Amino acid sequence: MEPKYTITLCDAEFSSEHSVGLKDAFEKAAKANSLENGLRFTTCKTLGLNGKGAVVVVNPGYYVYGNVTEELVDRIVAEHLVGGEAVEENLIKEDHLFNRSFKTFGDSEFFGKQLRIALRNCGNIDPDNIDDYLANRGYEALAKVLTDMTPFDVIQEVKKSGVRGRGGAGFPTGLKWEFTQRSQADEKYVVCNADEGDPGAFMDRSTIEGDPHTVLEGMAIAGYAIGASKGVIYIRAEYPLAIKRLEKAIADARNAGFLGTKILGSDFDFDIELRLGAGAFVCGEETALLNSIEGRRGMPRPRPPFPAQSGLFGKPTLINNVETWANIPVIILDGSEWFSSVGTENSKGTKVFALAGKVVNTGLVEVPMGTTLRDIVYDIGGGIPNGKKLKAIQTGGPSGGCLPVEYLDTKIDYESLAKAGSIMGSGGMIVIDEDTCMVSIAKFFLEFTQDESCGKCTPCREGTKRMLEILTRITDGKGKPDDVAKLERLGNMIKKASLCGLGQSAPNPVLSTIKNFREEYEEHINEGKCRAGQCQSLLSYVINDNCVGCGACKRVCPVDAISGEKKEAHLIDQDKCIKCGQCYQACKFKAIGKF
Amino acid sequence: MATPLEILKQKQSEAIERLAAKVSDSTIKVNVGMATCEIAAGSRNVMAVFRDAIDSGEIEGVVLSQKGCAGRCYLEPTVEIFIPGKTPYKYGKVDAERAKEIIQRHLKNGEVIQEWLI
């Protein structure tokens, strides 16, 4: 029989000194009370309950105990687990907005090690049912600002929280709000950037599909704070389900009086419309995004003027990313003081990452800033599959960099990642194992940015093209001795001279792999070798002594490069071989080696 | 005049009442992941299996709901079963076949299928 109760021990810094021994205490008490089937234990990183001492969660029922001591453990076991009556005076009953998903998922290790703010409702509520959102304190933050707070108060609260833009650049959100609020104009706009374009990233899609109302609520709060009555969500047409859910959410919110005129009986008017993008990567850049909304070609323009002064249709405009909006209701209801207690000195709150690549538990994770890469990859991600070795972690998508294993203990925040040579970005995190060629991965990202370059400015348009040519040459085994130096010079030039963030960051994957994996570039160029065995052109297939002369390889070779009599060792003509690898697949005797 | 917060509180309690009207103290709630990723992994079929079982009267006292993506890509489609007084059961990699078995074994016979739990 399974144990009836699950005990989750919170292993956060503030309680680590206490939590040691608590497990023993539980086990001892369970034995002393001869508790049927024993107990099931899980651990969690933090519940975000700073200053509550050691925290323990008892399930079923989601009972949260604070300031747990060994004496209290005895009482919990005797009175709660055996007697069926919770120890009331030690229960934490505050209904926080953050970490709501913990009630359902907290006893699972994968979720227990996360702290969910932006994703608090994802996977817990029916996104198409506004009642579900309301039952989870939905729109309460909006009602609170309309009732108790002036626009000035709201901006101060956001500023004090220390939240920074989750789209990647990390600009302090409160400052952005303040700038837009200060701009004088008859009309202002609030824009949500849902143009998620990084390959392999799905943070925004999941947030919208799981909890669309939180984005609307965040935007409405901003509208009140800066004095805007119109909001626009720019979302790519490739996200049909997210669009459908947003349309439903907007319609429901209008019906319920959370959008439209005289919201909740106040004098505040605010409405939101959707604008669909055709899926160009550059439209995630704010000025290109605004052009696209206006119906013009999605190309960036120089800043200043910043959108806060002159944005959509020339009016002051506040643009934030989906994840930033999803944080706003929590900042308002749980308070800036709580919010700023999570994270590091200059990066507050949490960050959502799309964990992908060569890792056991791929998925969406939200962790407090300051969590190390090691915690994400090994603790939450479950390590590398098939016993392979970790080689690097790529963060920030096509604008980011690759960090080698030496940086595993880097704390995740805007500054630390930048110092290590990568960026936070919007939250893509790709785990790379020893079977991946670093030159190829740099080429992959550059192919993407080169393709997505809008063509407006020369450094980005021409420079990325030249860089890609050089990278292709290297992976084809035709690299020249000064190619690495050329890549570095070009890369630095593109970074300095490009108009927008796309070009300014496009060389990052190449420059960071050169910095950290220079020897792989040099091997490709000087020795014609790809240590990961990924660059087809650099491979050679050779038949060894295991060959029994069965002829299987000879039959599948499409270019007749293999010769040899039956039952005698065969030979591959390296000049004819096109390295398709079919012989390697066909051989049943491990007689073909790949070098 | 009521403040926005008072109006909202009223709306919230109405919402909670509407939700409560659908369930009783013994109602079992089943959540099926229906985000793009879950649907791509095959959750529509899973939803259909549960829907059919409820519509045909095979299982009673069960409320079915969709939910967004909780973030466990490699275990999708995911299904959660909320039984009053129990820690929510979280099943992973649920296809139509597994859904049928969950209905037979867990919902009808109360047997938790340990090996599929997340």
C-alpha cells in the first residue's frame, strides 16, 4: 500500500539549518505512532515563504506548516497524521498568488524545485473558463489598483519590486512605465509582445494557452498606471490555439466588465485588441513590432525616440513581454516587498525557461533568479540521457551564447549570464552533449538569424551572410587558417554597427563558441576533424578487420565506392565516397569505422 | 457606491458558486492537458475517451476539464485526477489506451496505477 501522507520538506536557504533532522524526526515519530504504511517524502526548493522558518507541506489537503521544529513534528504526526486534526496554530493560511500550482504539483520533484509566479495558473485552471481564473483571485489586482492605488502608487510598486523585462534585454519595467506615464499625449498605448520567435522557445505560448487572463489583467493595470485606454497584443499567426484562447478571454473579460468602459464601476476605460504577425523574427524587436502593427513592413527604426515617447502611431507606447505582464498581478497582490525578496541583488523574481535539448526532463521550468545552471540541468532537468557527458548550455536562443561546463555554477541572473558571455534572453535553454559539434550549432543559429535578417542595415544583412559562408566552409572541411580571426572581426563589427537587437546579437552564438570551444574550430580547419562526428564532410568511413566480406555494404553504396570479392575484406574508395553513411548502417559486423 | 474591489469580490464569489454548482463533495475532477504541445502529443484522443465514458454513463460523479500546459513536455499528454481527500494523482504519457485503463482501474475500481504516475 502507498503511504497515506506525503511530507514535502522545503530546502530553502532560510530553513536549511532546521530542515536537517526534520526528516528523521518525522520518521521517528511515524514509527513511534506506528503510522500505517509509513510516509512518503519529497523535497522542494522554496515555497517563497521567506521568514517563516522551516516549512513543511503535508498532503493530501495541502497543509503548509511554518516554523517547524522537531517538537512540532511530533505534534503534526500525533495530531494531524494519526488524529486527523491539523495543528491549526502553526498553519500558514495566507492565500498567496504565487506558487498556486504547488497545490496540485508540489509533491512531484520536478515541480517542487520550481517557484511559479508567471506560470502560477498554468496547468491548474481551465484557460477557457473565466470563472476558474476568478476563483484563483483573478482580476483582484486590477480591482485593487482601481480601488486603493493612484497611477503613481502602481508605478512605484512596480519599480520597488525590481522586476525587469522578461523579453530578454532586462530593462527595469517600472522605469519603462514611468517614462511612458510622463510622456504627455492625448492617447497612449499598451502593447503586449507575444511574438515569440526563438527556435525551441515556448514560454509565451504556454503562458497564454494556460492562463490568458493574467496577460489581460497585467495590461489593464498598466493602462491605468500610464493613462492609456487601448491595448494591443501582437501575436504570431503560428499560434492558432493561443489566439483562440485570447479571443475567448477578451470576449469573456468584456462581458464581465474587466475590459471596456467604466471598468468595475470606476472611471477607467481600457480595451484590448489582437494583431496577428506573420512570424518574422525581427518583429519581436519593439520598433519593428510597432511598424508591423501599423500595417507597415516589419523593420526596425533607430532609437531614440523610444516607444515611451513616440511609439504606436506616434503616441507614447508601453511594450512588455508576455511573461512580464503575467508577473504584474502577483506584484500588486503579493506586494513588491515579497517579490523583491525572491532572486538576486539586481534580478528579482523568477524566470521561465524552455528546457530542451539533451536533457532527461525537457519542459517548461520557472525558477527563482540566482538558481544555478547546474540546478536546472541536473536537479530539475534530471541530467543528460544515455550516460553522455554535458558539453555546453546554450541560453538566449539565436541571440545568446554557449556556456561550457566550467560555468555550470553560474547563477542565473541578467548580470551573471552576461558576464559569463551569454544572455538571459527570453528563456530558451538548450542542453548540448558531447555528440554535438559546436561549430555546427553556431552555424545553425546563424542560419536562422541570417534568414530572418530584415535587410535594412548593411552590417546585419551582409555581415551575417559572410559569416555563414565562412562557417559553412569550415563544416565542409574547407576552412582557411585565418577563418576564426575573420569570424571574430566580422562578428564584433556586426555587433557594433547593426541597427537593432537582431544584428547586435546575431554573432553571439559564433563568438561565444569561438571563445569557449576554439579548439573545435581549429580541429575542423587544421586537421579536418569533427570530434562530435556530426560534420558529414569531415567524416571518413573505413572498413576494418571485422569485415567478413558479406557484401552488404557494397550493395547499399549508391556511388559504387566499395570494392572487394565475396568473403574477402572490402575497401572503400575515399575519393568516390560521398559519406552518406548507408554502409555504416548496413554493416552487421561492426566492420565499418567512422572517423 | 460599491468600490471596484467590492464589485470584484462579488463577481469572484459568483464564479466560485457557479463552479461549486457543478460538483458535490464526492465529485472526482479529471483535468486533461489541452495546450498545443499536449494536443500534438495526442491529448484530444484522451479527452474523447473520458468524454465518452462520462456521456455514456460508464463513470458517474466525474467532472472533466481542460487545462493548459504545466511544463512536463516529455511526459505529455498529462492527466490529473482529483479525488476529494487525496493528493492529486498525476498521470503522464496518457494515450487513449491508458485513458481507458485509468477509467477501468482507477476511476471505477480505485486502483492507483503506480507505474504511470509522474
